[in-house]
Amino acid sequence: MRRFAILAVAALVLVAGWFFVSPLFIDRTVDEDFDFTLDDGALDMQAVMAMPEDKRIAMKQEIMDAAAGAPDVPADESMPGATPTVVAQGEFVDADLVHKGSGRAILYALPDGGHVVRFEDFRSTNGPALVVYLAKHESPTRAADVTDGGFVKLGKLKGNVGNQNYRIPDDIDITEFNSVVIWCELFDVLFSPAALIRS
């Protein structure tokens, strides 16, 4: 019985050790595209050209009739553009001698009115339970700067290496947040912050 208990404890220690230590030696690489252009529902030209000629002529006439019957309305200058625009950006830096980070965090306004944070050329020390926060503090250097200043979680860190995107919830006022933070939720440790500089 005692031998079984010792083996069980040893197995538990090994599993816990692997969970906590293995991320320090294993990189998780991500390479997401950045394709947030406005999908305006335009017809695919190849699909149009593949239609029988009589259908193309009928479609053309329907479009012309609809355009002729539409009232003249000035364009809405406040409409979002067809491509994302940079709102702010910053460079990831080391939190300390152990917890390191590099690369860029870029905050984009999307054509649909939403926002996304993109990491480019990103690399961070790996660890257990890493997440991405938007923090209110302008340049956090310690855990209390993040926890006391206020933050919002954008999600689990997809990878400690590579390009990746994090959509910001629509109800978040981005003007209140001034940095992007890589954070260990398990131990409340700051891994790498990026102070955002507005464009």
C-alpha cells in the first residue's frame, strides 16, 4: 500500500513538473493571415462570366433599372473604408530577466466597425496558462500595474511564436486601454507588455 502511494505521488509530481516546466522548452508557433477586408457582397467575375449570355443580359438590365430608380443620395463620409486602419501600435518588451517578449502589437479598426489586435514577428517566453490582455496602464512593468489598473481578456495565447490575431469584443471602449499584455493566469505573472502608441 505504501509503495502504491509513493508511486502515485511520484507520478503526480512528474505530471505537474511536465505541465509547469515543458512550456519553457517547447515553442508553439502560429502564422495567421490578416484578412479583414470588407466583404461587400460583390459578384465573382468568374461566376458572372460562366452564366449563359441571356442571364448576364437580364442581370445587367436589372442592375441598370435598380440604379435608375434609386434616389440621388450623397455618399456617407463616415462609412468605414474597405481595409483595416492602424489605430495604435507598440513593441513587446521583456518583463524581467526570465519573462521575455519581442515583436509588434498592432491595434486595427476594421471595416465592420470592430477592432482587432495583431501580433507580428512575435516571440515570447512560453509558459502555462498564457493569455492576452488589453490593459489600461500605459506601460506596465509589474503585475500590479495590470491588475490594479484594469484589463480585459482577449483570449488564450495562440502561440508564443508567430503572427496572430485577437478580436476585441464590440462592447469594449478601446480608448480606455493603452497596452497589450502577455499574462500567466495560473500565477498572475506579467510575461511581456507592449505599450500602445496612438496613430
